[in-house]
Amino acid sequence: MKRILYVAFDQLNLNHGVLKTANPGEDAIVLVESARMTTGRPWHKERLFFLLSSARHFALELETRGFTVQYVQAATTLDGIAEAKKTLGDLPVFCAEPSSHVQMLLLSEAGIQFVPNDFFLTPRALFFQWAEKQKTYVMENFYHAQRVRLNILMQGTDPVGGRWNYDADNRLPPPKNYTWPDYLEHERDAIDLAVAKQLGMEATKTWATTRAGALLQLEYFVSTHLAGFGPYEDAITKENWALHHSLLSPYLNNGLLHAEEVVAAAVSAFETQGAPIGSVEAFVRQIIGWREYINGMYWFLGEDYRNENQLGATRKLLPLYRDSSKTKMNCVKSVVQDVEQRSWTHHIPRLMVLSNLALTTGTNPQEFLDWMREQFIDATDWVMVPNIIGMATHADGGKLMTKPYASGGAYLNKMTDHCKGCFYDPKKRTGDDACPFTTLYWDFLDRHKDAFKKNHRMFQQMSGLNRLSDLPEVRARAEEVLRGLSAGSI
């Protein structure tokens, strides 16, 4: 053997990263299941099950292809690599560029050599070239450039269909009397059962843990859910936990699927099967636009970005995030229950329920970031840091998003079916049965009016605040709500 190739648990792909040029006759493969990764934080067991079982399946696949593979359980990544060297010899170690600042520093200081990280469609250097020319980092501008550069859904220099973005058509509330297609269940094998036993849990069937299973999920989404994805992508319903969302983010983020093949499948459905442009464009935008943008901004903004807290939010993480029984709010209870059960909920509950509540209650952004990192099956550092610090909690003061994503109960009443039968009334901002989102929305604007009054995108909201005749009562009710949320009684 001439080299050791270290494969991180978010780089499980034979055709990309350090394995792109791997040779079974010259390269030994090392994967490390570190105790720091499994027990260092209160990780969701479903998340750990997915990551560990996927890695063990991948190690087995490498062995069947003739590679010498060491799957090591150790205290840390570096301890695991050192343990592997006892068997393999003191060979040079290579890996793909890590996906987090911490791992990049750790592995580089250990003398591990990097090959380019090609798990994204946009090299980091190319993103920097784009970002350095921008006055503001508008994702839509980046997305347009991506469409042109990658020649996706383009007719020459024009977008297919004459529009870059069909987002305005894709904001329908949850439909009534609608039959949602079933979701795939993934059967479990001996590896899955062994991992579940190690973690002290029952093996669920929600998430695939193999490349073959991930490809089945992609095929099923394209054939069954893609056409309906666009119109209801922003809706939330208690009748269905995923609507028409693809459920592909975990596989994209651990390497079992690559963005290139996922986008190609969606575009092919448009070109050969008549999938509607509105849904296909919306899905493609999530992959080549938002996903690539977030990864690029993670590296561009730097390691210290995660510590931003420009709104001075200091409230401790609310009890309801760790225990759905600690709230009477229907929408929050339902979303947290989804996270408790599956380690996942789609982007709108994440933003407009979980994050909206953290933002308007003044929850410490780093505590909220830690919780999101620990609970979501598709969470990685590059995903969560920009999304939480920049978009969810506006802790960066507007570097990423020009306005905070705060809303009252009216939005939730329109886009969800949770308000019906809820103890709280989304139309009320004061009184014992006033919706906490409505109360806190106005209180949030009031608390930060000095920060927002010069923001032209907040003019309408601040004008509304100035017209409130019951602002003293709103402030008083907000204090009650914040106390109740912190006590787990609202």
C-alpha cells in the first residue's frame, strides 16, 4: 500500500472526493467512528443511526470492490487514523477537503493532505470570486449565474419558460381533501439492526442507509412527488409530515447522492416526462441555488461568523424544543413532534415555526444553532451555521438576509392548518388566548425598532408598529408569554 485514504462520514461516494482516483492495489481506506461524534453531544438517535449505518454499509461496499478497509471505533478521528496506521503502516494520509472549519484545521494540523472537495457544483474559489464582487450577497443573483454557468434549464442565454423563478406560483396553503402519496419505507438488514442495537433504539424505516436506497428515494421522488412539489412547498399540514418534499437532503449531505445526478434527474423529468416547469425550477433552485450558496457563504464568511449575535439575544433555549409536551401551541407541538420522531421537518417549519419562535423570543442564537445541529438528520456545520445565524435568527445584522424572517399568527393561519382547534387565536395579540406568535411578532419589532427603522425592507412592518394603539398591552402580554414559554406552560 502506498496511501491511506481517510473518508469522512459526509463524503460517502466512490466517484467524488478522495476516492475519485482510488486504486485497490495501492490505497487503503479508513473510516473512523469517533466517540466524540457519537456521544459528545445529545445527538438525535435517528441522526446517529443514519450516519453510522450509512458509513458501515459504505465500508462493506468498498470491501466488495476489492479495497482494504479499516473501520475504526476510537475516541477521536485522529486517534482512529493512528490506530489504523498500526496495521497499515506509517503511510501518507489523504482526504477530501473537510466540510467544516473545525475539521479543516484539525486535519491540516495533523499533516493530512487534502484533495479538492467536489461534493458541490461550485468550487470554493469560484464562489469567492462571485462573492467578492457583490455589494450584497443576494442568493437570487448567484442562482441566475449558476443557471448560466451550468447550463441548466436554459435556452441560450434565456431561462426555459421565460422566467428565472416561479416562486410566486408556489405559495399555496395546504389543500383540503387532498390525497398525499405514500412515502418509501426502507427495509433493514443486519448492519442496520446492529447499529440500532448499539444506540439502544428500534430501527425505523424512514431513511435509507445505502447508495441503492438513496437512488430509490431519488427515483420515487421524481416519479411520484416532483410534479406536486412546487405549489405546496411552503405549506405545513398536520395531515402529512413531508408533503411533496424530496427527502433527499440527508443523502446529498452525506455523499450517497451527488447534486449533479439529482439535478439531472429532475431536469430529465421536465424534458422527457412533462414534469411542470414550476416544480422542476423550484427544486433545481434549492440544489444549485440555495444549497450551493449556503455552502459558499459558510466558507466566505469565515469561522467567527457562527458567534454573531447582533440583536443581543440571550434567552435560554425554550423547554419545548426538547420536549413537545411543553407547549400548547398546535403548530409548534406538531413540528417538534415531527423532529422527535424522524429527526426532520421541511424548510418552512424550520424557518417559520422553529426559527421564527427562536427569533421573536430572543433565544440565544448559538444555543438554537446547537439544538438544530444535534436534532436534524441532514444537519452539518456548513448547512446550519449560515442558515441559523444569518437567516433564522438574523444574528449577523443583515449580512446574509436583508430583513429578519419574523411573522405573526396570520402567516401561520394562512399556510398551515394548525390554527383550527388551537387554544390560541392567531388574530389576537393581547389576552390569555392571543397567539404567542402574534404577540411576540409585534413585541420583537418594538424591542428592535432602533435597529430596523433604517432598513428600507422593514418600512411596512415598522409603519404597522407605529399604528398600534395597544402597544403597552402588547408589551405586557409579551412578558407573560415569554415567562410562560420559558416555564414550558404556553
